[in-house]
Amino acid sequence: MSRDRSIAVVGGGFGGVGAAVMLRREGYENVAVFEKGERVGGVWHHNTYPGAACDIPSHLYEYSFAPNRWSRRYAPQAEIQAYVEGVARRFGVLDKVCTGTEVSSAGWDEQRGRWLLETSAGPHEADLLITACGQLSGPSTPPIPGLEEFEGPAFHTAEWRHDVDLAGKRVAVVGSGCSAIQVVPAIQPEVARLDVYQRSPGWTLPKMDFEYSARAHAAFRRVPALRRLDRASIFAFQEFAAAALTHKRRLLPLLRAVGRHQIASAISDPELRRKVTPTDEFGCKRIMLTDEWYPTLTEPNVELVAERISAVTSGGIRDTSGVERPVDAIVLATGFASHDFVAPMEITGRVGHTLADEWSEVARAYLGLSVPSFPNMFLLYGPNTNGGSGSVVNTLECGIGHVLAALAEMERVGAERIEVQPQAAEDFDRELRAALAETVWHSGCSNWYVDENGNDPSNWPWLWSTYRRRTKHLAPGAYALSRAAAPIASTALG
């Protein structure tokens, strides 16, 4: 087979669009991207709540091949959405995206050596399957007693009700994580009262966001090396953070001191300060970047409720201390079902097992990309490719680069199939779990990275430069390649 092999990509966010562009740049034109939303953009298309913005500086939260003229140090949602669409249009892949099309299942046909997809627009076949569903695509709604009995509007931040006017209303925000620290400061000035229900506090660092001046834009335009230098400096700080969270935890006290100073400088009330100060290790939960969260909590129309929610009533929320606070609207800033990866799509591999079967204990994938018995399939932003620092866009590019390396090896030896070897996957998983046990995420707090059984299917326990190095080429013996049923010995690309 040649570069006319067909490739199906599920998901039209940064991963799916990036894959289509990078594949096209390597000569692969027979690519179909399936996106269930009405536009490309993924999480940035769906999350339109007030204050939605990136928490990675813009010059690293972009494709390396498509630098952008960002308005701010940290780009807001609408600008990121426009960027993804603009890249798809500029690189000629927008017409390869089938929007409004959900893939319900994908199954490997062993006889034909192809993937058979069932989509809402009909069946589709492809030689190669790439999933780019993201880890934060399915909103998580906790089972709060009485929520369905509430008479006012109640909605998740990822499903924001723009038809609901919150001005002058009594609003409850459930959650105090990454979405809450953005939406609460954004809506506080317009609402009459704002109750924020916090399960447990998380550590923060100053965001130090700012708008790029005309002079800064001119400097970036005239001296492109400045952009590259800025990108490199951001990456270096993210690597410092990654080291602190993983194998150099002796660096954590420095970051913790910054977090404590941020609280102390914004909040004078000792009780409120106690409520927002975490007792767990810095970085065990997702670190949040903000300049506005703590000052907003001190506003007279805001109350931080540290008691658990007992029940939602028809007109309010009752906490476990028995206090009921009347509200007109409830906003659920309760995060995402982060361990589902490809769900609700069902993927069936070579031996008839579904990916859900393979992942019944915990989701596992070699380099977060490949699973034994699932030939010609690669996962982008798959298991253990998240982190407490770093840019997902950079990680996605590394993953796509690995797919391109695999395709190049298939072309070189004339192979039709490629599948990760079980031993390679097992060795990697053993190495991964041993490294994860030493990270801050397993220091005893409750976080969305670690499941109820203590397994972490989410995070990468090393530096991001390590991920880039390990995904760049195919490791010797990691993959089996075959023309049909007979395997071909794999040769590493370096």
C-alpha cells in the first residue's frame, strides 16, 4: 500500500485537526475526520461559559507549524476556537471534517485488514484508525440528591445556557476547580448573590495574564526569534513544574510558598483563608492559575461554602450542617468523565475484545498511543498522556509524529498492518506504574487523575521532553508489521 491508504480520525479538536494537517503535509490525502459537534474545536467549541480561557500561555498552546498572533498571554475560548478553525481552513483540511457526525462504533475486520466504522451519517471504512476524542469531552454531573427537583435552571459549565440571564439572580456554583475559578469571577459582578460550594480547596499560582500591546506584536512580527524564545521559555517552566510533580518533589516547597503568599496577599479574613488553604501536597490536585479567584471570594455578594451538599430542594441547596440557601440558578462546575477516553464509542479489536474489555481494570496504552490486539489504531491524548503541567497541543503533536513514524515504517517495508507487541506494552506499563507511584498525584489527596482503586490512567510521570524523545521514533521490537498474516521484523527509525 502507498500514501493513498485511507485514514479515519475520530474527533475534530486540536488532536483531530492537527492529525489531518500533519498527515496531509506528509502526502496522506485520503483522510476523514468525524466530529460530533457542529464545528471543529472540540473542548473549545463546547465550553463557552463566561471567563473560559486557556491556562497555558498562548505561544505554547498552539501548533508549532502554525504560530498565531494572540491577543493575550492566555487566550480566551473564542480566540482559541477561531484559531483551530483557521488552521483547518488555512491548511486545506476543513473539507475533510464531517461535522455533526458521531462515531458509535469501530471494529477491526481481520480478513480485510480494515476498520469498519458506524457513524450517524452511515458506515465508513478505513485502513487506519486514529482516535482524538480528548480526555475532557464528557461532562461529569455528580449524583446530588434532589437535583432533578430544582425548579430553576441547572446546567454544567460545558453546556452553558446562554438563554439564561443571571443578572440580579441568586446563583450557586457547585465546584471550585479549574472551571469554577474562571466562571465565578466572570459572573460575580452581575449576580445578586453567589454561593460557591467547595468540596476541597486546590492550590493556585498567579496567572499574570496580560494583553499584548501593539509594540509587542510589532516585535514578534519583526523578530520571529522572540516568539520562539518565548515558546522555549514557557516550555522550560512547564518542565520545571513537571520535574517538581514527579521525580524532583524537593522543588515543591518553592511552589507551595508562592501559593500560600497568593492566598495571604488577597484574603485577610482568617476563616476564609482557612477554607481556601489546601491541606494536601502542592500539585496533588490540578494546579490552578488565577489572578482573580481569591479577590472575588472576598466580595460582599459571594460566600464560599465548605460544607458538603446534602440535597437540592425545589428552590435552593441544603448543606450537611442543615443550612439551606435559596438560589435561582445552579451552575455545575464539576469537571469531566476523564477516564472514559473513547467512550461512548465502542471499539472492537482483532480478537473480538472491545477496548472497554481490555480496560476493565484500568486504561493502558503503550506511550498512550497503542494497544495490543488493536492493529492500525492509534490514540491521541490517550491513557497517561495528561499531566499537571505542559501543553496538550505539544503532546498531541508528539503523538501525531509517532503515527507518522509508524506510517513511514509501514511504507518502507510494504506493510499493511502495524500492531504494538504485547511485551513492549507490558514492559512500558510496568515502568510507568513504578514511576507514577513516586509522583505527587499519589501522595494521598482525592483528585480526578486517580480512580477509586488507586489507579492512575491519566498522567505522564516524566518530563515532556522525555515524551517527545520516546515518541519520535519506533523503538526496536516495539511493533510487529505484516503484509497480511505473516509478520515482518520491525526496524527502528533511529
